[in-house]
Amino acid sequence: MPEQSPLDLAEGHPFGPQNLPYGVFTTAEDSTPRIGVRHGDHVLDAGAAAAALSSDHAELLAAPTLNPLMAAGRTVWQAVRAELRAWLTEPAHRAAVEPLLRPLDDVTMRLPFEVADYVDFYASEHHASNVGRIFRPDSPDPLTPNWKHLPIGYHGRSGTIVVSGTPVVRPSGQRKTPADPVPVFGPSVRLDIEAEVAFVVGTPSPTGTPVARGDFREHVFGVCLLNDWSARDLQAWEYVPLGPFLGKSFATSVSAWVTPLDALEAARTAPPARTHELLPYLDDSADEPDGLDLRIEVRINGEAVSNPPFSAMYWTAAQQLAHMTVNGASLRTGDLYASGTVSGPEPDQLGCLLELTQGKGPFLADGDEVVLTAWAPGPDGTRIGLGEVAGRITPAV
Ligand code: MN
């Protein structure tokens, strides 16, 4: 019996030709990073395929990162995606493409793009309310007065963004509980996760020109899963009044695969009803829906602990992009902005241990492995799998 071709996927495979996420890989024989496209449980060497098939986009696909392709803009993204689909599905290309598919187990995935700026938002009303109740128990309203009027965010550290699979060293720092007379220094004892979705900017924008919500799809190339590792003890002591800093900046993990926004058209869904009137640059009441129906699963040491629904997020990625640029700040190719912890209304839909344990813990132990996965509805009843983001905690140094 002939061996089954990697081009022939099982019906309904979540990494079928409806998906086509991009990554960057190396192999044992060749340490040069190359752009790959996931097809089933294989990765297509996209640069080699483009060269073999004389694509107009061969140069973009021969780059060692996704940045040149991301910078090329939406018209090129759509043309490349159509080519990739044809290469992977049309019988005429089979002989050329088949030898360029390698099993995922035979490649090493790298950080797929050079990260420019990194911003983390706080867009789940459920998460913000739960955290407000834990961090500010005496406050009458768990949400801060600005929360329903603008998408709150902070600038994170782009230089410590790591690809899925990278070990995460337990951070050390200052902490002080109300019972401590003075701060103490040492390894974090409340190390947590935050299950998030991140948006990758492709097309840049000039300084002084805000990007409107309606231009979201011209600028955002795709979506990653992201784990915003958080040392709650460091965070609780340091965050007043300027927000998160060392409690977050030691590591942020992203999936190795960037799912093109075009693969998520069928997942578009209306965000929750707005309870407050919004200023015009944020008012999406007459827009096409920009929420996304992504179903996330959080597993710790193989055990499913939560299923956060991204559709419950109050602020959309289009609103966040508009807010991030409304002051005239420019966008750079490689800018990454994350949603904030995804938490839904139910006890089994919470996106971090702080909420799952009502602030009491236990938090992460050395050796614990956290894996986030997600899927979204695709066209014609298919599913779109998002690349996983995994990380294991190693002891403090
Ligand atoms: Mn976060």
C-alpha cells in the first residue's frame, strides 16, 4: 500500500487549506530560518515552494522572518494566501509541493516575526471585575471609572517575547503583603498565567495619522495565542500608580503560528452590548461585527482547567487599534498587541489562576507546563485551529 501523502488530510482537519497559518522554522540539517505554512501535521517550506513554482512572491517568502511579508500589505497577503491554497490543493502542483512538506516533529519553530512594540490590553469585563474585587476589595465598583470608556492597556516588553516551547524561568523581585513591615526579595510565590489572544500588525502607519476601526483589516496581519506570565506578588506591590512592570516583563509566550485574519472571517461575531455611549472613534454600534468567536482551552500538566470564550471580550481588536493610534502614534510592522486575559462569565471560563482560585492559589510550581490551544469556526462548517502556546516553569536562578 502506498504511504499516504501529507497533502491528503483527514476531512475537517483544523489545519486544512481553510487555515494556512504562517511560522518560521529551522531543521537539524539547516539552521537558516525559513518561512513555513502549516498544512495538517506538516509544514510546507513556503520559500522553496515559491521558488519551485516561480511565484512573484518568492523573495518575500524566502525571508528569515515574516516581517517583509507582513509589511507588504493586505493585497499581497491575499494573493500569497490564494497561491498557497492552490499549491496545496491543485493536482497540477502535487509533484512539486509534496517533497517540500516536512513533519512538524522534524522542525524547530522559531519566533515567527521580529516584535516591534508590545502592548497588552485589559478587555474582558469579567476579568477586570474579578481582579478589581481581589486587588481592591474595599472599592464599591470593581471596574475603574475609565473602563467602559476606553480600552485600558499598558506597554509591555517586546524584547522578552518568546516562542511557544521556550522554558520560563521563575522571576525574582520585591513583594510586600500587608502583613510584611518592609518589602522582601526573592522568587515569586504567586506565579500565574494569562490566557490571551494577540494581534500582529503588518502594514505600518505614519505618525500623526490615527487608524480608524474600519481600517483594522488593512493593518493587522494575523492572530497568535499569547500567555502573559504574571508574578502576582511582584505585580500587587509595584503596580500603583503606573501599572504592570517587572511582574510581567520577564517573559511573554506566543504561539509559533500566526493565523491570517482572513482565515477568521467566519468567526466574526458581535461583541457584548455596550452599556455606555462611546466617543465616535470607538463607537462600533453601526460597524460590521468585529468580535471573534475563538474557543480557548487552558491545560496545566495535561489537565484542562478552563475554556475562556474570546467572544465575551468587551473591547474588540479594531477598537484597540483605533485607541492605540488616536493620539497620532505610528504603527510599525511587527507591533504586537494582546487582548488582555480572556475570561467569560462562568467559573470554568476564567483565564488565569488568580481568578480560578479567587486569589488564594495554588499558583504555578516549578516544573508545571501550561498549554493554551484554541479553535474558531471556519468556512462551511470547518474549524480553524490556532497554534498552541506552551511553556514550562523552571526554578528561579
Ligand atoms: Mn495580560
